[in-house]
Amino acid sequence: MLEESLRIQLADLPIPEIHFFETIGSTNDEALAWSETGAADGCLVIADTQTKGRGRLNRQWITRPGAALAFSLILRPKPEEISHLFLFSPLGGLALCQALSKGLGLAAQIKWPNDVLLNKQKVAGILVESFWSGEIPQSIILGIGVNVAPEAVPPPNEVMYPATSVEQIYGKPVDRFNLLHDLLESLFAWRVNLTSDQFFKAWEDYLAFRGEWVRVDQPGLEPITGQILGINENGNLRLLQNTGQEINVYAGDIRLRPADKNQ
Ligand code: BTN
């Protein structure tokens, strides 16, 4: 029933095959395994419940039944995309922001590098992983988890950043497969122009805290505080420090949060 309605909603999209699970450990793990045995570009793994969902920085990402979107899209990088793999995460973020805007009129933003916010609270996270053969990336696994219903939001003591759900902000029930349809439609459309100036412009237009002061924590390094200027051509965050100097931050294992100018 659930699976059938998913397949109907996504029927017009260029997805060669969908693997749906009522319950799974992690859709990213499943997608990685499938990509190693030949899944085609655009194949989708999606689950109603995840018991071992994974987030960035080795955190867990639990997906409760009926409350969220948890899926992994398998993408086979095209030759022109290979030097731009860092763009797949913002591709997912941008597509979700546009889907939330188009379908529900919500103004979502991308918290660099991998989160999507509604009302400055985290509504979705993105985990990009890859499968390589020697020096050549064979597949990119674009894993996205969206808190759709309030039950998807972990308790405040379990999150590193304030979280919310689409329904809490929208104020009404949301059809999650319809949201997924709009997200994937936007993603496939933007992918054609992935390395274009328009893509970078759209990414910057959706960037949260632009012009505001933020603090970036990086393992083993001093925290950096600065005002967000935008994103450079390598996907690094451009920050203006209070010394007047611009610094570019690489999107590694970082944590970003709003900050005081003098923090
Ligand atoms: C984060 O914010 O830390 C990223 C969370 C990514 C979660 C998604 S849910 C679907 C896919 N499968 C996983 O195990 N993780 C990603």
C-alpha cells in the first residue's frame, strides 16, 4: 500500500529502479552495496523505518515509521562531474529547498555544508558517500533524511542543533512522497547544470546566515568566527573575520552555528 503509493507518485521520474523497505538498517548501506553490484544511475533506495541510519560525524540518524523521508539516491558521476563531487551534497540541499518552496510555500535554507533548515532549525540532513575503484569514483550515494512529522524530531537532549519538522512549520499534514517527488524532480533538473554559475548562484541564494556571524568548529583546529560572505568555486565557505581578513573553510568534519561577532 505504502510502496504502491510511492511508486505511483514517482512514476514520471527518470528512476530506473526503486528498492523500497518497510524497515532497514541504513538506506546508505543498502545503496552502497547495490551500487557495488551494478545499480544504474538514478536508482533509489528508500525506507519507511531505519534502525541504524547514519549521520555525519559518526552520529546516528533514527527514522521512525511513517514520520520521515529516508532515502539514498545512487548517482554514477559523469566525466564532467568527477572533478565536482563536492556539488552533490548542495544538489540535494537545493532540491529540497525548492521542493519545500514549490509544494508548500516554505522558505527553507541550506546550513553549509549539509543541513537544511526551516525557521533556522534543522529539518533535514544529508550524508554523501562514495564507492571508488582505484582513483575513479564509481558511484555517489546521496543520502537524505527529512523530518516530515513531529514524531521524526529527536528530543532536544539528543541533537547537536535545534531541530524541527516540515509539518510543525507548515501547520498541516504533508504528503511525504509528494515532497519526495518534487525534490527529485528539482534534483534531476539541476544536475544537468551542476557545474554552472546558475547552480552556485542558487546555492548561495539559499545559504543560511549569509551576512551573519557564525562560528565553525573543526576537529584539532582553533574555532573560526566570521561573517558569511558566500561560497567559493571549490564549495568552501567564505568568512570575513573581524580582523578584516577573508578565510575560506573546507567542508570537512565541521560544525557551524550562529555566533556573536566577538566570540
Ligand atoms: C546528518 O545530518 O548528520 C546527515 C543525516 C543523513 C541521514 C540520511 S537518512 C537516509 C540516509 N541513510 C542513512 O543511513 N543516512 C542518510
